[in-house]
Amino acid sequence: MSHTRTTLTRRGLLAAGVALGLGVALAACGDDKGKSGGTAGQAKPAKSGAWSYKDDRGTTVKLDSVPTKIVAFTGIAAALHDYGVKVDGVFGPTTTKDGKADVQAGDLDVKKLTVFGNVWDQFNIEKYAAFGPQVLISTTFDDKGTLWYVPQASAAKIAQLAPSVAISVFDRPLSQPLQRVWELAESLGADMKAAEVTAAKKRFEAASERLRKAAKSRPEIKVMAGSAAPTVFYVSGTNLSADLEYFKSLGVNFVEPSESAKKATGGWFETLSWENVDKYKADIIMMDDRSSALQPADITKATWKKLPAVKAGQVIPRSAEPILSYAKCAPLLENLAKAIETAKKVG
């Protein structure tokens, strides 16, 4: 995630091999070909007539018909898949080193996808051109509309091959990009009245209310959003990140690094040495579940194991880049609500 008012951007952090918003070096490359169908009942046949969609940059993309040759950032493809929209081509974390589906791939069948780039700064333009894309869809983590995982060095060439759509997840609560992807899926022919789709939205709304009640009933429970790397630990601030902003709006009591502590990362997070990992008191620790981050089971640092929340078994996963469908986001709220409801006060 980047910010125009800072010189150290999220892209810059990634490019330098440093933790991204809370992660570390990205997973290895995968390049399987094919296509994947949706889970909510395949999208309706392409509508007749022109297609248009106004994205979060204020740009309106217009095509003669509803696109069927869609290329999307993996997480967006996974979200559209949940609505029954078929995306054949992806870029971004899709497979892990052992060839299995990355957490950001959701329910996509990664063996049936055309992958143009699986790691940061990788995008096969020749393969993309041969694919014949009609539209490219990604998220944006800054207020400039920079397309996530589209390499800056080749962005102009990529833009010449197909128009792009940007969904902003920058400095706005999760509910907003969720609604935008819902609208995008509907424009692409998804059946938004399908039972699975409406049930998922109701589940999200119920989960939001559950989390609100849990936070209100247990305001003393402190939650810390963290991510681990071999040499450092990152504590995320709640501003800028869509998921944390939404959880905070529901009343969750978060550890909040000072603005001065977050300044070096443009306001995203504070970097701590493992010796200082106990700087903040927390009852629950939410840990970045992306493959780019060191997972709790693999942390061997004695200072980590001594943390009260760790000793109490009160560590839960955090989807730092949520798949933007109601089906995937509802469990995130449910898990946090349950953790708050059942947590012991240890911090």
C-alpha cells in the first residue's frame, strides 16, 4: 500500500524486499494455464449491448459488450468467482512454492488458470497480449489509483493492451470495496439474487452485528494486528487498512502505534525488533495469514513465545488483503468476534 504524501511507499517496501503492509518476501512463481468457473452458479450469459463500469479512480471503462476475457489480480478473481463470474487469467499470489493454492486465491482452481505473474514485479506481457484481454481488474492501495501488482516499469505497455478497472481498498472501511466488487460482479452478469449470494451478504451483516456486540460487551479486550518476518515484527495501525478500519468502526479496541512510529512506512505500521516485540500489551494477536509472512507456527523467537496472548493461545489469523466477497469476509468478522467473546484478559 502506498501513499502520495510519503517517499517510502508500499510498492517501494516490496521492491526492496521489506515487509509489505505486514509481510515479507513474496512466494515463488507459478504459471499454470486454463480457466476456472464460479461457485455461486455461473454468471448469466453475456448481456447484449455495451458494457461500462466507473471505477474508483473515476475512470469509466466502456466496451461494446460484457467482457469475457477478463484478467484480474488473484484476490479480485477469487471474489468474482464467489459471485459466479469466470476469470481465466490472473496475476499476483496464486500458488505457493509447492504448487498449492495461495491463501489469496480463495476457491479458484489454480491449476486451470493462466497466470501472468505469481510474484511481485513479475508480469509476462507477451503472454498477456497473446491471451487477448478485454479488461484488467485490480485493487489500488493509494490515492493515485496505482494498480496493485502491475509492475510500474511495464505499466504503460500493459495499459495499451486492454483498459483497466481499479477497486480502491485505500483508507476506507471494508464495507465500501465489498459493495464496489458486488456492483462490478453484477455488471459482468452475475446473478446477485442467487441464494448463495444473498445468504453470504446476510451472513456478513449478521457477523458485523455480532462483532459490534462483542466489542461493546468486552471493551477491555485489546487486539493487536501483527506480522512476522525472520528479523523483525510489524504492528499495523488501524488507519488506511480496509479490514482494520471496519473492525475499529464496529468498536474493536486495537493497539495503535503512534504516528511518529509509523512515519517510516507512510502511516501503515511500526517495525519492532524481536527483542522489543513485547512493547505493546495485547489480549489477542491477529497475525497476517499471507504466504509472504512468517506464520505463528514457524516463529521460534523466545520473546514471541513469552507474550501473554501467545501463551494463552489467543492468536488468530488476519487476512491483511481480504478477498472482497461477502462469503469470504463474513468468517473474518465471526472469527474475531469469537476471539473477543472468549478471550481471557492477559495483556
